[in-house]
Amino acid sequence: MSAPAYFRDAADYHDWWFFSGTALAAASPGDTFKMLHAQLSEAGANTVIAVRFLDENDRGIDPQLWRRAFVYGHVGLQVSLTLRALEAIGASGIVRDLRSSPARPSLLSQAQEIVRDGNHDPGEVARIIQGLREDVAVGVSHVLGGGPGGPPEAGPQSRPFDGVETREEVGRLIDAYVAAHQDDLARDVEKHGDPRKSPDFDPRLAEEDRARRIKRSNHLRYQRDAIGGLHEQLDRLNALAAKEPPESPRLNKALRKVLAEYEGFAGKPPEDLTPEVRAWLREVERFRDAHPEALHPKPCRDERVNARLAAIGPFEVSYDRDTPSIWWDEPAGLTCDWTDIQLGFRVVLEKRADPSRVASALDALCDECGRLRARWPELRPGLERHVLDVLRGVASHSLPADERAEYEDDGGELSAGKLLGAVEGGAIVLTRHDDRPVHAEIHFGVPWDEGRGFEVQFDADGEILSWP
């Protein structure tokens, strides 16, 4: 009597593969299929690839729609290994259809060609746009289980093809293939184990762990691709630091770019970084040690003015242009009990302005900041009322009911405390443009308008400008 089959059907084998830890984090489907053939038996690789093809054709087998919507990256490898799997299970009709209709350039490639050639034929453009919409709809409905914003019928429908197997027929062919290759598939389990058999196996936790491993592998691949560009950025920074002053806009921009990359990598565990990136981080640290003045340029050459700026609190200086921008995270005398307040100074002058002009502009900004700090206790209640008026207007007229409910009290009325609690920080910006009076505004962030928020403007007398 023969031993019972290890796998019930193709879905059971695919489930085992999903949790097996094999063929993770390839750059494209074609690369995944190549890894499958390297790590699994021929039968195992064919099964996973065929199941994937069946899953992607969830509305019915449509070889050409599949080619348009799901084939990308290493296209030749993906198509050839899919054909190999389909041929192995006996789906000869699909194989014949795919082979008899040679691949055409993707719709995206066709669109790019139109842009390059300047051929804006309206009919051709409309055809490509419609095709791209269908492809996106197919992908979205495949992920979400229905058309965008609706049931499966909302997306483009496949049509039956003469001589092409149906989904049901392909499903039976894959199951028959699995039944005929149980010995090969069982050897995959012997080689890689079956985590599902562990007494403490939890599918949800295993899926989360798989996602983390894929994310880590993808990030490691990104680092290998990015290291050349990281070295170029650091080389440029070293060259600029050797010949330009700390106040150079070019040096400042290059430095911020390198430091942004550094911060993105430095917070990760060492095992999640390639040796090359770890070495690059050490090079950046050596640059910081060797060029402290580049990291902390002075606002101006007048030490009296610099002392006035320091009296407001610890600050950071950047040079996007020939004049400085200065930021305080905790400016003295500008506290607020319902959000955090930052302070920024901006100086806008002609190119290569005389240093005395920069110092004079910063002096004017310090004077205006002093007046603002003196008025802050009496200004703050009016500012709170104005902010609440703005937030109530937005919440009442622009937010969906479910979002609005987050800011209501038990009686269904908008809560002042909840609205103010939603404010994601404020930034007071004082700007000196040439010799004009200092312009003051406050920008507040809110969760429903990320990246923009809203601004509070002041008139020439320093009073809040209300909306008409």
C-alpha cells in the first residue's frame, strides 16, 4: 500500500510554498520564477507558476489581457517560464495562444513612443488611455477582489477564446499535475521543511514574518543598487567642502542630501545593511568630524547679531541661497498650550549681498521677533479663536461624516479640545525681503490636509487677518 499523498492539491502545495521561505523578494515575477526553479523541484516551480497564472486570470482565462496587465520586469523570462509551466500541466490551448500572438510593446511603452515622436493622433491616444485604464482596473480588482469602488463586474471582463482552456479546466490540470508528481513535491518539503507542521505555527504571524523578510531583502537590494550614487554624492560633498565656505548654497544642498541619506540608513540594525553601506556611513561620520563648520554655518559675520539669534534659543542654519534661513524648534517666549510652535527667519536679498545687508536684515527680524514675543500673551487667545473658526469651518463643510465624528463630543457637537488637539504643530515664519517691512505668518499642520495645512496671516499692524 503506497504512502498517502503529502499534498491534497495544488492549492495545498502553493500554501506550503508561501510559508516555506523560498524565492523571496525577487525584483520581478521573472526573477521570482528563476529563483523557484533554482530552489524547488521542476514540478514544484511549475506548480507555483501555474497557480499564480490561474490566480491572475481570476475573471476567466484571457492570455492577452494577462500579458498586458501582469507581465512586467524581466518580461522574456516571465513569459517563457510561464509557458513552460503551462505546457507541463497540459494547458496546450493557452500555450498555443500565447505563442501564436507575439508580444507587442506595452501600452506604457507605446505612450512613451508617442511623446518622443510627437505623434498625437487623437484616436491612438484614446486607445492607449483606455487600455491603460483597463490594465489598472484589472490589477486593482485582482488585489481588492472587485473593480475599483465596486463589484468584480466593475472592471474589464475577459472573453472566451476558442481552443483556450477555462479556469476550471486549468484548475483540474494543475491538481492532476500535483497528484502525478507527489514524490518530487515531497522532496521539496524534505529539503526546506514545513513550518505549518510546527505546534505553535500561526498563519497570521508567519505571513507578517514573511512580509518583513521580503521588505528586508528588498531594502538590501536597494542598497546594492544605490551604493554607487551614494559614493558620488559623498565625493561631491568632499570636493565642495575643500574649496567653498560653510555658507555656500551648493555645499549646504550637497550636505543636506548626504545627511538625509545617512539618516535613512543609520537608524536601521546593522544586519539590515550591506557591508558597503555600513562603510559609507562611517565615511560620512568621518566627514562630519573633519568639517564641523560645514554642519554649523554661522548666520552672519556680525557676532552681535549672532548673539541676538542665540538668545532666542538653539537654532539651525541653512543656505538655500546666498542668504540664510534659520529655524528654532523651541523659541523662547513663543510657547502654546495646544500645539508645538517653531520659529523661522527668512532673508531674501540680491545675489551676493554685502554681509552688512544680511546682518541688517537679521537685526530687523530679531526686532520683529521681540515685538511678537512681547505681544504673544495677548495674541495667543485671539489666535486660538481664529484657528478654531478655521477648523470648525473645514470640519463642518469639507470633512466626510466619519472623519468629522472624530472631532465631535458625546452630544455630536464639534469639540474645541479635539479640534485643537488635531493641530500638528505650528511654524511662525518671519521674512525680510530686501528693505520691506517684515512679513509674518503662521503655518499650521492638520491631519486631513497633509503637506499643506493652513496659514494665518497678519496685517501691517500685526493683527490677525480674518477671512471675509
